[in-house]
Amino acid sequence: MGDPDPIPKYHHVVPTTQVKTGDGVAVWEDSEAYQEYLGFIIAIGESVKGRKITEEITMSCCCRRLVELLTILRKNIGETPPCEMQSRYGNPAYRDWFTKLETSAETLVGDLLCTVGDEWGDAVVELVPYLVNSFGNKTRIDYGTGHEMTFVMFLCGIFKIGALKEADRTAVGMKVFGAYMTLCRDLQSTYRMEPAGSMGVWNLDDYQFVSFIWGAAQLCEKARIKPKSISDPEMAEMLCKENHFFACLAYIHKAKTGPFHEHSNQLWNISGVPMWSKVFTGLIKMYRAEVLCKFPVMQHTLFGSIFTLQKAIVKNPSIPTADVAMERPGVPGVDSPRPGIGMGSRFPRPGIPGIDLPPPVPGITMQDIRIPPTACPMPGARVPGLVMMGQFPGPGNPTQFPGHSAQFPGPCPNTRLPAPDFQSPKPTVSLMGPTESSNP
């Protein structure tokens, strides 16, 4: 057995944004940083399988100091109460909280690293910007998956410099990230933070994504509940203290009203997947397609000596590849796959990440379909629960539907996703014309 790989020596710099154009996203996807970041998410996911947030986990000094750091930031919320205001989003008191973060971040990170060892003191200058940008935007008072990504990069960076060890993975995934999520939810609710770049029902969630990935990983082993429990608010409340996935669901049930399949459409789709292991790998694919390849997210991502855009020499074999090829239309609003796509688009309608479109119904054109505002993402995509989850493969062999055309490539579903007993969704899109029984 050879010696373990030595920790590289970094020449620490202040990280900067380096993805300036859409072409820069492709550079990011081919980079060492991309492989390391996704590899880190998968490694933490593997370490938390079958574990609960509430169980006793051995924590190193660095892990304890990280939890203490997040606890200090959470206490600052109590010392910075929200202002009286009428607007729906953006309490200006958040800026005061953020100013406290900016002024104390260098001391907090310095104390964290110096407690572990003096040799990591030089990394403070590079890690501080990641911490500061992990809790939202001071100007816009919003928070989204890009800020969550920055905190995950902060944790990954501490691992890369050697302050956190391989034995700390479970504690980081359970205790440290759990403390981070508690802080973020307090910030979101106290200061009414706006979701950054929210896409409505297209989103997995308005604020988080990695939390769902690691929560699904927790349930891959020893779990007696099935994904069909995703839309049950009572189940979410019961499991929210021990699982990241259901903690997110409990927060959604408190923050949103209305039918679950309308306000959390993608999660409703996932509830039809038979196994949590499929949910785990499918969410990683969806994360790559919906977050990591999006310029609005990547333009704010920081790179320095710890995370670089140098081309990756070796691809990480543990990263699952997407089953659905992603089209990137060039004319927003005309060729965009989002709601409002022009009926005359010169492009075939691209597939939704994780969802394949069924073929057109003979005799019914797209122009004949009326789509209500809360309907599924693509005209004619499905009644809630009737989808083909490309990223989340399920049982059964798909068959071709009659009338299948080149406009809707790929197989179509032959099974209906199970609808939970406690909720009876109503179709939001009707593709069938009037029946004989409906005539007077």
C-alpha cells in the first residue's frame, strides 16, 4: 500500500468570478473544479446513507467550530430584528445582518482554521468570500441555489486544504449542513428573502437543491418510507428533524398553499419513483442540468487557487450522466422551453430535465390547448402523476404511443405514477375533446 496522496500546496488568492459569458459555462463543465465539486457532493451523499441528523456522530474540532460559527450567525438574527414593512419580499434589516457577517467573517474563518492548525492560516483570504456569499445577496435580499452552492464549495475547500479529513464527511453532511440549513431558513422567513431566479413550478424548490440530494442519500439505506410519501405534510413534519429531504418538504408545506402537485410540480413527479437510490442519482443529473450549467448561476461563482477552471485531466466515474440531452435554445421568449414558448418556434420542443413529453394526440394541435397559469411546464405534458421520468427511471418497459412523431422523440410511458391516497389531484390540462356522453 502506498502513502495517501499528499495535500497540494495552494498559493491562496482572493477568488473572483471568471465565468463571464455563456461559453464560459462549457469551460466550467470541463474543469477540475466541476469534477471536484460534484465528486464532493457524491462523496458526502455516500457517507450519509442510512444516517439521521439527530443521531450521535463523532465530530472533530473543526466540525464543532463550524457549527459554532453558524450558531453565532444565527444569534445575530435575534440581535437584528426585521423592520415593519408592507412589501412581500426584502426586509431591509437583512442588510444590517449581512454587514455584521462581512465585518466578522475574517475573524470567524481565522479562528476556525487556527484552532485546527497554524498551517492553514493563509487560506483565510480565499475562504472568506465563499462564506460571505453563502447566505444571500445584500443588495437584492434574495437567496437561491447559487448561494447554497457557494457554501458547499466553502466546505469542500476546507476539505481540500486538509483542515477537514475524510472521517469528517458524515458529520459535515449531517451536523454542519443541518446547522447551515436551519440558519438559512431563519434568514428566509425572518427577512422575507426573495427566491433568486425562481422559475415557479419548474423549480425543484425556490431556495435549495443540494439538501434534497443529501436527504435522498440518507434514505437509500434502512428507510421504511417510500418516495410516494413526498407530498404528505404529516410525514414531512414527522421526519423533518432527522432528514434533509423532509426538512425541505416541511418548510415548503408551511410556506406554500394549494395543491402540492401545482406548487411543487417537480417534487410531485419524483414521488412516483419507486426507490430512493433512483431519486438520489436522478437528482444529481437534474442538478447538473438545472443548476450547474446555467449561466445566471455560474456567473456569480468564485474561482481562485482551490477551485480553478483548468481543464480536467480525468473525469470522475462516480458522476452519473444525464439521460436527456439538453437543448439550449438561442432566442429567449421565442425558442425558450419555459412557459410562454412561441407556438411557431423553429426548434422542436426540448425535453424537460427528468420528464419526457408524450406524443401529440391525433387531431389536437398545440394551439387548441389552453394552459392555465399553474399547469405543468410544457403544453400537453401530462396530468399530475402521468409522466416519463427520464432522470428517474422506474419499472416497466416503455412503449410507443400511436401517433408518435419526430417532434416528440423517445419512448412514452405505459404506466401511471401512483397518486397518494390522501390527495386527489385534478387534471390541469385536458387533451381530449368532448365525449358522446357530454353532448346534450
